[in-house]
Amino acid sequence: MTTDPPPGPGELAAEQDERAWEEARAARETPQEAEARAHLRRSEKAAYLRDKLEEAEQADAEAAAEADG
């Protein structure tokens, strides 16, 4: 039995980007103000996580480039 390697920062960032978009859409579409705020907050959190994961991916790439040359 083989297991897939864990997703890298780039893959996780893409997932968070999709989550941010979906939550922002849900915030726009819900008629309930409290529910819209909750969706908006989830969207903001996913965008924050996406940004941090992109930073980690960039740092990994820079470290690999330094190690190579």
C-alpha cells in the first residue's frame, strides 16, 4: 500500500484560495447579516492562510536555489 506525499505549500495555497473565493461568494449571496459576516470572516482567514502558504513556498524555493548554487 502506498501513500501519497503530503501536499506542499503550493497545493495548500490553492485550496485556501478556492475556499476564500467560495466563502466570499457565500457572504454575498446570504440574506442573513450575521451569516454573511461569518462567511466574510472565513474568506479573510482563508486568504490570510493562502498568503502565508505562498510565502512558505517562496522561502522553500529560495532555500533550494541557495543549496543548488
